[in-house]
Amino acid sequence: MPRVARPLGALAVGLLIAFPFLGAPIYFIHLLAGLYMNVALASSWAILGGYTGYLSLGQVTFFGIGAYTAAIGLSVYDISPFLTAPLGGLFSVLLALTIGYPSLRLRGPYFSVTTLSIAFLAQVAASNTTQMGGGYGIQLPSMPLPILQTEGVFYLVFLILAAVVVWSTRRMERSRFGLALLAIRNDEEVAEVFGVDVVRVKLKAFVLSAFFPGVVGAIWAYQISYIDPHSAFDIGLSIDMLLMAMFGGAGRWAGPIVGASMVYLLSQTLVFVIPSELNRVLFGIILVLVVFAMPQGITGFVEGLWTKRAAQQRSDASSSDPADAPAASTPRPLVQEQAETDRRL
Amino acid sequence: MSTLSFPLLAQAVVSGILFGSVYAAIALGLGLVWGVMRILNIGHAALAILGAYLSLTLVQAGMDPLLSLFISIPVLFLVGVGLQRFVVESMQGRKDAELHTFLILYGIMVAVENLQVFIWSADVRLISTAYSSQNLNFLGLILPMGRVISLAMATAAVATVFLFLTRTKMGRAVRAIASDRQAATLMGISVRRLSRVAFGLGTATAAVAGLSLGLVSSFFPGIQIVWVSKAFLVIVLGGVDNILGLFLAALVLGVAENVIGVVAPAFVVDFVAYVLLIGTLMVRPQGLLRRAGP
């Protein structure tokens, strides 16, 4: 199996990388670049929201900080956003460290509303700081390349960013740190009793989940080449991050990829069919339905079906051999289902 | 910006009180639901704006704004009962009930807001009537009629809920649920039925809040998120279980905003409000007026 899977995987990765240079229409290059950006954002939202259950509604603050860092860096100091992007991440980390400690003491909706207010505050601040262009925003010079190559560059950068975020989440999920986060979601007090440094772990997750949007925001600003407080600190983007992650299944590294792909591509397609406000109505309803029917998102739902089927097959197979049926087959699915409920957000 | 003179200050205080009464009306329902069910209905202000649009439509059809309440209050009451019946109750028993309820209410907020954009467009609206352009002259201060009516309505809503909770048997039962759900069940209170009533009452006040909002200031669907955070600020400042504290906090916020608005550029007002909200949440999440608690 791995003998086949490896070359196939390499081929797929190669195709993804080469895609913009294979003569694809510019619309699709742009579309996929946007998709990767959303995967990166949804994944970074899920680092905190998916694993600890602290639902931040203010991650767009970090995105906006990155965007403004890049915009000011390029328009005032003439430094390429590709160089200032890490700086955008760094500023986001600094802000996350400042607000994270006091706000992560708040649970549930209190935390959500606090982060939402911080996003508002950032928007008001940006609208009224003349160095940041105030309400007019900032115009960024575009890349000195032909349009097709420019789009190709952004495609690759967003692809790399998405890959890095997803890879980090995947590694985190299997680490001690990831387990500590899950423990916090299950029961914060119990986690603390068992020796998880709750404050430090939450802060670390918050900082990580702030760093990536800062970087992504910087690249986005360069791509879109004009930012203002309403687009850079758009509360709607916070909603999208949450929706995409929850839809695909926050708390699984693959969840935000699936969720961002489906939600983003659906919304990009629906734009042609129905008015955009109905689009949003639909996504509100989808969020409601997902929480009702698939609280672990699509990936969790499929995984649940999969384990159920596997358990079914096992019990079918063992029923022909009645001797070890009760001992070997019955307890296993029980254990797995337990693990399943534990992963629920 | 202008220099601070006495008449100007007095005018600011008065319009601050008028504005504050709207804050009180919106925070009232949010606080009631929060206090009884421990649920933050983030869509509350979206429902208030829905109430404003209902009233607007009825007023445009020639109805008196106060009469429009006879339609918008029952509609929003039913919405609240439905939310309790179909959302809150079906989430109960889940491990992450609080989280999931919040997410669903969030999804409903997004849907309701954008449905409003679809039906009524994102244009800025104001509910105006024949008498809303008239001014009341009180001791040299100019009070627009619409705002006075709005103040009266908001105060009446707060008083009604206050009297309901303190003077009626049903209201006492609701308070019993708020203070100890399990004990209330043991005392023979129908927690399920009264929770529906409480949620319904909470959203019904959003109808009144919406109308008084529409008479006082312009509105559009997207503004709801600002109002809900202001209402949340009022609750955080005034304490959840304390309706009079809530009313006081709303008036203080309204006056503070208007007075600051006289001496400083408008954005400072928002800035101060958000800093206050974030600061209070971080330092004293249980509210300023409550003595102690979890």
C-alpha cells in the first residue's frame, strides 16, 4: 500500500505546485489561492477553538494586524510584504500575549464576546489612526510582475502557508501539547489536577492561533492591494473561520481543510446563483444544522460512520465464530464510541 | 468638538438618559435569558432589529408605532419560545450544551441579520411618525417627541418585567429557577414551561427595544452586533440578576457616551465603550454592582 501511496501523494503534491504554470485560467488560480488562504485561517482558528473549546470571534484582529503591517511596510518603508509577513505574525503574537492572559480566564460566551469586542476595538482604532490611513485605508503598489505570474506567486505562497498550518496542527494533535488541549476541553479543573499547566497551555494555543492569521493577513493585503479598516478587520471573516472549521470538524486536523473547501467553494459558486445576503443566510442555517446533526463536523460524522461500519463488520465476522464473540468483539466498539464522544466539541 | 457649556452639558445628559433607556430595553431581555437560562443569546439584538423592521413596515402601512407593538410583541414572544423549545431544550443533556447552544444562536444571528438585508435592504432606516418631528420644550431643553416616547416605552418595559418578576407568582417561580434550577424542580415548579415563558418574555422585550431603538436612532441590519455588545456591556456593568442595577448601568452608559461625545470626537465614545467592556470582563466578570459570586 505505501509503495503505491507515496508516489501518488508526491504526484498530487507536484500537481498542486505546478497547477498555476500548466496554463490554467487565471480565475481558477485565484480561486484556489483564496481556498488555501481560508484553509490556513480555519486551521489556525481551530488550534484554539477546535481543541480547547474556547471560541474566539476575534481572530480577524490578527489578520488585520498582519494586513496593516504589510501595507505600512510596503507603502512607507518600501519593504516587500513577503519579508514583513513574519513581522505581522510577530505583532499578532505580541497582542495575543497581552490580551490572552486576562481573557483566557473567561469561559464560554464571555471569552467569545471579549474577543469580538477586541476586534471592534481594533477596527475603531484603525479607522481613526491617520498613520494607518484612517477610514480611507492604504493602497499598496502591486508586484512588478505580469498578472499571471503574480497570481501564480500568491497561489504558491498561500499553498505553502496552508500546508504549514495544517502540518503544525497535525503534529500538535499527536503531541503532549495537543492532548493537554483536549484535556482542557473535557474538563479544565480535572486537567489542572492532573498536572496540565492550564494557563500556559491555553496561552500557547492562543498565540499559535494568532500567529498564522497575522502572516496570512500580510500576504492577503499584498494580493488585494488595497485595504481599509472594514475589509481588514471584517467581523464576517471571524464568522467564516469558525463556520469553516466547525463545518469540517474542528478538533481534527483534516476538518478545517474539508470545511474550508466546501464552504468556500460553495459560497464562490452560489455568488453566481443567489444574492450574497441569501448566501449568508444559508451559511447561518448550515451552521445551525451542523451543530444539531453533526457536532463533530463532516470529518467527525464520516469517521463515526466508519467506526460503526467497522464495528458492524467485526461483529458480523465474529458471529460465525460464537466462541470468542462476546470477549473479542463487543467491548471494542464500546471503547471506540467512548473515544468518539470524548473528541466532541 | 466644542467647548463645554452648561446648556450643552445638560442637553447631553438628557439625550444620554433617552439613549440609555434604549440600552436598558435591549439589555433587559438579554439579561433575563442570561439570568434564568445561563444562555447568552448573541442574536438578541438581531431580534430587536427585527422588531424595529416589523414596526417600520407597519408604520409605513399607516399604523401607529405603539399599535405595531401588538403585532411585534407576540411574534417575538413566539420566536423566543421556539428558541427555547427547539434549540435550548434539544441541546440539554449534551456534553457541550453551553457551547453548542451558543453556536446555534450565533448561526441564527447570522441568518436573521442577512435575511433582514434581503427583505429590507442594508439601507439606513429610521422610524418616523407624524409627531416624531415635534419637540417637547422642557425647562429650555429640547426633547424630540420620538425620543420621549421611546424613553417611556423602555421604562415601561423594564418596569413590567420587574413587577412580573417580583410581584407575580409566575415571576417568583422564574426567579426561583434562576437561583437554583434543581431546587425549583423539587418545589414543584414546571421548569420546562416557565423557561419557555422566560425566553419568550426576554425576546418579547426585544420588540419594545427595537421600536424604541428605531425611534431614537437610525438602524440597519449590520448594526445589531454593535447593539448586542452594548447590551452585553450594560449587563456586565449592572449585574445579571439585578434589573434595577441594569437600568441604572444603561442610563450611566448613555449619559457617559453622550457627554464624552460633546467634548471628544465620536470614535472616542465607541473606543471607551469597548475598552470598558473588555476591561470589566477581564477584571470583574461577575459585574460591577454584584458584591461577590462565581
